[in-house]
Amino acid sequence: MFALNFYSDLYGDVLRNHRKTVTIRLGDKSDKYKTGMIVWVTIGPRFGRRQKLYSAILDRVEVKTIAELSPRDIERENPELRTQDDVIGMLSRIYGDLITPNHTVTVVYFSRVDE
């Protein structure tokens, strides 16, 4: 079983309220995440204890540059984000690297699965 893990300080509320339906991951993760996969959506620190919130199905997985992200991609990542610069700031905070609009990202669209 694979998981999409999120940091609780950034995403806890939007995940619990089901307002987040996309995750944008730095780099090409298309070998790891495939359309139709069932994953756990979890929150917690990178190498610490995590809490499973729910299971989800990956509806679509796309690889593109940050410059190619649509406003809808950005809003579904986090309703508080509006621009590609907002995404760059978020990714820089998570990954601790200098991120540019030319960086490749994987956009994973997911939907909750009721168990």
C-alpha cells in the first residue's frame, strides 16, 4: 500500500475538510504514482508517526512544469494558493530548495474512497 503523506501544520485542516483534491510533488513521480492506485492519505512528520485520514483513489497523474500549472491545479492543491509564485513558495518551504517555474512537478489528482 502506498501513501500520500502531508505535513499536518500545512494541510491538516484542508485534508480533514476534503478541500484538498490535488497534491503537487517536486520532480517526476509518475513511476511511483499511477492512475487508479488506491493510497492512504496520511498526515505527520517526514520520519515520524503518521495518522491515516482516509483511503483515496488516484484519478489522474500528470507531469508538467510549475509554469504549466493551471489556476484550477493550484486551487485544488490548497484553496489559499492563487499563483504559481505561491506554489513555488510552498514547495520551497517543504523541500528547502530554490524552486523556479521551470522545475518539473507531478500533479496527483485524488478522490476519497468511502470504506
